[in-house]
Amino acid sequence: MKSCHDTTLKIKVFGIVREKLKSDTLNIPINNNSVSLEEIKKYLKEFYPYLSKNEINFVFAINKVIRNENVNVTSSDEIALIPPISGG
């Protein structure tokens, strides 16, 4: 992702990531119509270093479906960053 961008991805965040950001959304600039989740993850870890720490793992949900990093997304997709969830 370059500094010059055409559009912005809105990413919903939950759990510990939301607590750290003190916000429930992230806005990520992109320079193409689509970007891979791998590129987004790399960007997030660069600009939000605490996401690189081993104790903060997360997955992406695209349009309410957990996806792997080989998927491209666009600004029209609903993107969520979800930390591990435990239950009983």
C-alpha cells in the first residue's frame, strides 16, 4: 500500500484490538480497487506495532465469513478484525 491512495477500507475491530485503539473502526488507505488480506495485515502490524506481539492474534471476517489471507477485498466489503474468542 502506497502513501497515495484512491479509496479507504473501513475495518471493524473487536476485543483487545478495540480496547488498544479506543475505537471500533480503522480506516486504511489503499491505492487500488482491491487489496489482499495479507497486505492489510502487513500494514496493520507496521502502523500498529502491538498487533505484531504474539499475544495478539486475530483473523479477518469478510462479509461475515472468516477468511484466510489469500483473499482480496474492496471498499464495498464488510471487513472485521476479530481477536480470539473463548467461551464456556
